Amino acid sequence: MYLTVSDVDVRYSGNATPAVKGVSLQLKAGQIGVLIGPSGCGKTSLLRAIAGLEPVSAGSVQLSDRVVSHPGSTAPPEKRRMGMVFQDYALFPHLTVAGNIAFGLHGQVSSDKAKRIAEVLHLVGLEGVQDRFPHELSGGQQQRVALARALAPNPELLLLDEPFSNLDVDLRERLALEIRQILKAANATALFVTHDQMEAFAIGDVIGVIEEGHLHQWDDAYHLYHRPASRFVAEFIGHGVFIEGIRSLNQGHIQVQTVLGDLIDTDLVANQTGEGAQACDVLLRADDIVHDDAALVKAEILRKAFRGSEFLYTLRLQSGETVMAHVPSHHDHTVGEWIGIRAEVDHVVTFDRQSSA
């Protein structure tokens, strides 16, 4: 492991509640990690603690075989061989692109600097702009320059704090994919903070979901979506709602009785036998519900949102419960219309009734 965060608390003076509570995570060399959560959840505080900009009040931060933070001892950022990219890029307006990139290369001879500047400009796809000033570049180009400057000294870990927040939505999604390619080409280890799920899915090998300083799950996007570890992750990631059900085991599989029929998980449940029927809440994603006019279950369209190739329908069942469904956009039904639906669920995610776990 390259980055190991162990039971870290971050506490600000005057605040009784820690901004970060008992967080543990690991990042392998060459991996891209993402911290995601609502505003004020503690993700930037955790990033700052990893950078050495905030002390930890409990736990430790380890880079490779070096412990760089523990209570009472914080190695300064410049001793951690890290690069940082901020929201506002922090480019020096009076320096050219080459001058900005060279800022982190002090101590090298001019020929080596020029070679490295050319290498990172090629890496980020900005050959030929080395003599321009930041105000002569677009927002996306400025972001690439900030990334090139952070990569130039070959940092062991790159930290990015909401680097796309000042860009428009289309550019953010495209740039996230491009920066992932750049980081992979550089074999960089990186930790990225965002509040945008699409950015997190586009860039991250592993993603951590944080709420009120607590890390709920550190996993890949597939498992966050299909196997959320908590009710908060289930609600925060993707479109989904809960309906009531009765959960039991059937030949090693979870089976849930619902108003949409019996739902059976495709995976076997390990080390569980003899579980009796229990009241539960079952998570249904929009892609778990299929529009089928021949289906016995009918639902009323409450809302519809056009998404180009599909509609996102919000539907009310006859029981009064609400579900959501992705429906091809050529199935253009009107609000108030009743349509047939059925459930196609491979991963059955349930939580105890009136419980968050």
C-alpha cells in the first residue's frame, strides 16, 4: 500500500465534534481514489490532513513506509513529496505556462527544466502553449496547466480538491475522463475530492463515501451502487427508493416479498442459515424497474424527466409507495397515466425496518 490512513480524527479548535471521525482507508501505488459526500461532510478536512495542512488528533497517516502524521507530530507538506491541485488552480498570473510549471522544479538545471516542462505539457495535451499567460487560456486549459505543474516534480502522491468545480457541466465530465487517462499514463497515485457522483465514477478506481466525518464505504463504483454498505450510501449513490418487504432465506439466497412480487438475490449468502422472516426496507434502483404493458402491477406516472435516450419516470404504486424507472424515450407516456411495470433485480439490497444498517 502507498497511502494508509488509520483511525484518523481531525478536530478543529472550538468544535466539540470532530470534522473527521475514525477514518481508515488504503490506496495502492498507481490507484486513483476519490472522496465524495455532501458539502461539509469532512472530505476536504481529510484531504488536508493527508497533505499535512491539518494535524490529526487521533490515528495516523502513512506514506509507503513513513508515518507522516500522528497526534503531536505532523511532517510539513514539502516533506511529503506530494502535489496539489486546488479549486482555483492557483496559477501565477504574471508567469507564463512554462514559468508556472517550472515553479516546482527549483534546483534543477535549465536544460532539465525545459525537458520536464515539454514532457508534462505533452502529457496533458498542451504542446505549444508554454509562452502563453494564464488569462490567455480557457478554463479547461488552465486546469491542465495546474495538473502539469503538480505532476512536474514527479510527486509520490497527487491530491486534487474539487478541481472542476469552476467549470461547466459538460467540460467537467469530459475533463474528468481525460485527467484519469493523464494520471494513468503518468502512473500517478492520486486522491481526488468531489461532490459530483459522475466525476467520481469517471475518475476513481476506488471511492469513499463520507457523511458527517464518517467513512461509510471505501469501494469501487460497482459495489457502491449494487452493494451499498449503509442506508446513506444507498440513498446518496444513484437514483433509488425504498419500499417495504419481508426478507427471508431461500436455499442460500436472500428472498424478499414485496408488492412487486418476490425478489431473489442472484448471489449466495455466506454463513447464514435459518434466518426467519423479517420486516425490511428494500432498495430499488431506477434500472431495477422495467416498463411492461403486459405486467400485472400498474403504477401512475407522477413525474417524468427527459434524459435524451430515456425518461426518468417517478411512479406511484397502488399501495401508495413510490418507485423510479428508466424508460426508453420513445415510450412517451403522460403524467397521470397508469403503466405496467415489473421488477428485474439481480442484487437485492435490504435494510432492517427503521434502521440504518
